[in-house]
Amino acid sequence: MKIEVWSDYVCPFCYIGKRRLELALEQFPHKEQVEVEFKAFELDPNSPTYNGESIHEVLANKYRMSVEQAKQANQNVGNQAATVGLTYNFDGMKPTNTFDAHRLAKFAKTKGKAAVVSENLLQAYFTEAKHIGDFDALADIAEASGLNRQEVLNVLHDKTAFANEVRADEAIAQQYQIGGVPYFIINSKYAISGAQPLETFMGALHKVWEEEAPKPMFQDLSTEQDVSCTDGNCIIPEKD
């Protein structure tokens, strides 16, 4: 089973959805046969790098609400995050452009570190209030994830490095008409939109497995073993 997940590193529901999927997989008996791949999605490709505005101010300006209303909305999301063991530090978050973070994740994939880097990017932004649009901060995250710091900085300073890979993910998202994240596609056939409840992910995993897992061609009604010939050899069962 393959699960592709379109998400962004500054999307609070993406981190919640990721954790709920992981919790569902922990309870799924076939989890070792499930591959999860994260795809790039920018909620706001035109977003500037961090300019000192708080996430409360950014949301207030974007949705034409007061800063206090934005704080309350963020608190509500933070409460949801807490139900899956996540701590959101909204007061310290540094909203920023995520294109370079996605490029880092694509580089990490070539080193077999995509999963740990994606997790650490989310934790860095939401919990540790790090500036994930800053190259040194990204290099810190990458180094802590087991990547070579200088290699990462070389990639980040080359604006073309892994840019096509990010754009390719975003182009597929457009083809699928994905307008919001997180968005989960299972076996290129089933979709889950948003950070759905744990039960939804559990139900989806079992449904897809039952419908798509390979099944034996026949139901075996045999009652005795070793009464046939295979590979040119026959075993004759002893009679009592």
C-alpha cells in the first residue's frame, strides 16, 4: 500500500494529520507493507520570508479579523494538536516562505532521510519556533537529522537545486485539483482530505487493504498434505 501526502511545513493541520496517520498505522497489522511519501505543497507560494510579524498578525490581516480573534482561532487549533501529543507555540512561530524547506526535504529523500527531516521541520516550526526559511536554521535541522551540513548549505544556496522536484509535486496537486492540505492519496485511487479523526484513517487503511491486497485464486479445501508431486519429486505418504 502506498500513501502519498501533500502537505506544507507551516500548515498546522498537516502536522496533526501526519500524527493521526502515524497513530493509525501503529495499530494497523500490515503497517510494514505501507509506504508513506510526503509531497510538496505551498499554501502561499508568494509568502515572504519571516519579517517579524507574528502568526496572529498574519492571520488577522489575511482574514480581516482582530489579533485577539486570531489568537483564539490558533488556540483552538492548538487544542486539537494537543490531543495527538503535539505542542504548538503560536506566540513564537515565525511564518515564512517554505519553498527552500521543501527543497531540503527533496534533497533529504536522496539520502534516505526524507521522513526524519519532514518530522523535524514540522517540530522546528510549530514547537521550537525556528525560522525554517533561514538557511542556517535549515542546516541545523538537517544536521540534527543526520545530513551533512555543508552539503545542505550548498544545495540551499543553489536556487535551482531540487526546485524541479518541488514544482513537480505541486503540478500533480493541480492535476488532482488539491486545493487544501493535508491531502492523502492511497494507491492512486482513494483520497482523504484534511486532518480527519483517527477512526477515519483506521477505516481507510482496513478498507483499502481488504479491497486491494492480493488474494489467493482459489479457496483450498484440501484435507491432506504431501499427496502431490512438485519439482519432479513425489513424496509417498506412509500408510498406517
